[in-house]
Amino acid sequence: MTSPRLVERDVPPRTAWALEQAGIAPLLARLLAARGVREAVELDESLQQLLPPTGLKGLPEAARLLADAIQAGERIVIVADYDCDGATACAVMLRGLKLLGAQHVGYVVPDRAVHGYGLTPTIVDLALEQQPALLVTVDNGIASLAGVAHARARGLKVLVTDHHLPALVDGAVVVPDADAIVNPNQPGCGFASKSLAGVGVAFYVLMALRAEQRSRGLFIAEVPRLDGLLDLVALGTVADVVKLDANNRRLVAQGLKRMRAGRAQPGVMALFSAAKRDASKAQGFDLGFALGPRINAAGRLADMTLGIEALTTDDPERALALAVQLDAINRERREIESGMREMAEARLDALVEALSGALPPAVALFDADFHEGVVGIVASRIKDRVHRPTFVFARGADGHLKGSGRSIPGFHLRDALDLVSKRDPDLLAKFGGHAMAAGATLAVDDVNRFALAFARVAEEWLNEQDLTRTLRHDGALPPGAATAETARLLDAQVWGQGFEAPVFCDRFELISQRLVGEKHLKLRLRQDGRLIDAIWFNHIDMLPERVTLAYRLSLDEWQGQQRVQYVIEAAA
């Protein structure tokens, strides 16, 4: 991995002072101000502060469509996606519709290798076996022009709920001819948060449905509560790595509260158990790096039905059995990923050698032995190593190459694919996605052609500064702040994509260093007479006697005792 350029975040002093005056601890006020928080009300995690559903285009039509179907006793089939966002969105919609009176609800989820992504005509035919009157997509559908048309031709009503970008046809944005579309990123939608995950969109649709039913006088006694679904909303939102704007932070915070209180769905609690994590101390990190990968593993290597069943069962014993199964699949995924990553890095090294040691502005890799289920993870790892937009391709069951890409700041991946397609219309069989992640399908013989076209766009769009990895930090940790109390204060906040956890930066004297577990560097540091324990995960290169380190404050727990430890992120 290339060493990053360390850049300290700007802290607006007036904003930090105003947050302090509102009762926020000085260190936290500084961190929040540096991340764009302007007023203390932005930190209000109550559901009353959520953006109102009325701002979402298509929501009234969607609510009426669902309410009519429920009142008529029609069968509704959810069309899910095979990642964690899609699985949680499906579980939220299944549970929510049943809470709101739906008697006949089923679902289908594509097999990554067989059906591909989204509402395809093949998936419509699969759903037709359940004899639905209404199809509801979750976390997909906005680019499914052919699938929606096929469903409508077969007499089905279609509600699309999604958060991805619409399709581009001949340079123009085109949306499917569905009965209703709810997507904050569709043309003409004025909803203030464009960062809702698919599961967040599903939750908003259910809120609108409940309001529609209330207006029809359908709740004679108690109005059904939907807040019991927020643990699922939090899990899908964090796992999909969408920007944690104020609205998403509220959704995640509410879900974490339910987990810590032991009031999450049985499947969520079982996943904590299988991952050997303490739900009473749940943090966003647990969702993104422990629970999310176990759900995602089902879609990568097996069948996402396992993940959806784990999240929808009310039987704790069955939930635990499914979570254990998902944990085993995730271990298999890690083994496959490790071997494939080694192959990808070997391919990358050969590419760099062929270019006389120079890294191309963008990377595209393929090997006949790559596994389609983990191309996205490996693309992410390679992107992190070289700080380049990266695509990794594997051969799909239909003989085409299925690729997954990950990007860096300043390079909109879906728009780059659109430009590649415009310049060479026969190259990409299909593509889609958003700024930081996208997918593409092409013929086996066209991978080198794609690599050249992809690198050409990157060369045009990115400059030397863009291609230098930058780690933004929060300056030095104030004297006396390296305490368990500070660590707990920071851990209580919701951090994530676009609202990164604090990273501090300081100069240290190195007292000792040794490898642990063969791939982690254990450090003993000294600063101003204080001795500090630190660890640098997945780093084996020894450090000089005096060094500048960027680090996170962490609580290390061992045999019931807690102590402060620095987790190193970079050195300079």
C-alpha cells in the first residue's frame, strides 16, 4: 500500500465554539465541526428529526399502490438484491408489509451467477411462479428497463424502490415504465438526502404506506409501530457504505440503540453471537466489518435466501443456526478472497513491470481462476493498495466477464463507464452503479480493450494529486485526552462513510516493536514522558526510532480489563 499524504482537517473555530456552548465536550465539538456539523440540532438522534417522507418523489403513488393491493388481498412479491443492503431491505419490506396487514407476501432474490443483477425478465418469470399481482423491487430496479417492461406486459403492477443511479441511454437519463418509482436519485426528486441506502428507501415507503392507511381510517385501535425495523435499517445502511449524512446517522443511531438494548431481530442478535461480538456495545464498526460481511457472504458464494431467512425468522434457535451457517460461508469467502487477492497482486505486479515500474491511472485485472463472488472485495483491496480506480473481472456462468469496480475520490465510476461506452458502443454488454462502486459485463476477449479505455478516461480526469492517497486527520490528541473516558465518548458516536471516525496525528519516540500473529506490528511508544501501547494491523515493516504516526484511539479489553491503545493508520 502506498504511503498516504497526511492532511489535517480544517476546524471552523466559531462553529466549534458554538457547539461547545451547546454543551458538547470541547474535543468532540472540534471533531464534529471539522466534519461539517454546524448546529447541535444535527446531533439530535430522535426519529422526530428524520426528514419527512413527503419529500420523496413517487411516494404517494407507491403508498396508494401498496394500500390498494393489501386491501384487495392481492399477492405481493418482493424482488431483492444479493448484497446486505438488498437482504435487509427485503427483510424490512417483508416484516413491514405484514405489520401493516398484508396477508400474501413472498420474495425472490437473484442468484448472482445465474440471473445477474436486478429485475431482469428471467427474475420476473421466476416471480410469476408465485402468482403475484404486484412486484416491489428493493435496492434495485431503477435501471431495469427490460425487466419492468416484461412484468408490465405480463399484467403485473410494478413498484420500484431503489437508490442507485438511473440508466443512461444514448446519453439521456431513462427510468423504467413502472407504476411508481421511489428513489432519491431519480430525476426531479427534491428529497434532501441523496444518500439513503436501499433499506432506507424501503423504510420510508413503509412510513408512507402507514400514513396512507391511517388516512383511510384502517387503524381502529393501535397504529403499528415501525421503529422495530430500525436495527435492519442500520445494518443495511452501514454495510452498503453510503454517506452517513445527518439523516442516515439518525437511522443508524436508532438501530444501534435497539441492538444495545437487546431489542434487535433474532437474526441480528444471532449474527452478533456468531461473530463473537457484544451486541450491548454495538458500534457501526460491528455492522460494517462483522455482521455485514456474513450476510454478504451468502450472496457471494451461496444463496442470499439464507441471509434473508436469518433476518426474517422470529425463532431464535433457527436464527442462530442460520447465523452459524453464514459464519462458515464467510470463513470460506475469506479463504477464497485471500488466494484471489494474491493472484490479483501478482497480475498487478506484472502489469507495473511491463510499464517499467509505473502504475497506470486505472487498473483492470482478470484471471481465469478468479471467483465471481469476491471480485468486488478484491477490487476494493487493490484500490486501497495502489489508490487507483480498479476493476476486477471473473468469468460468469454465461461465459461473459462480470466485473466489479471500486473508485477513489474525484473519479465517478458510473460516469466513467458511460464515457467508455459512448466511445466504444460495442465494448460493454451492460453496466451500472454509482460514484464509488459499479459493475460491468463484457466479452472475454475484450478485457484488454476495456483496460485501455478505462485507463484513458482516468488519465484525462485525474491529476497527480488525485492519484496520491490522502489521509485526513484531526491533529494532535490534546494532552491528557488519551483516556478510556475519551475512547468511550468517541465510540458512542456514529461514524462511517463521509463522516469518518477520528484519526489523530503526533510525533513519537519508538521504544520497542515486534511482530505478533506474523502480520501485525506491536509498538511501545513514548511521548512527553508517557508510555503508550499501539498496534498496526496488517503491517510488517519496521519503523524508525522517531516517527510521525496517524492513529485511532481504541479501548483494548483483555480478561475483563480495559486499557487505551492506539491503532495505527499510517506513518510519515
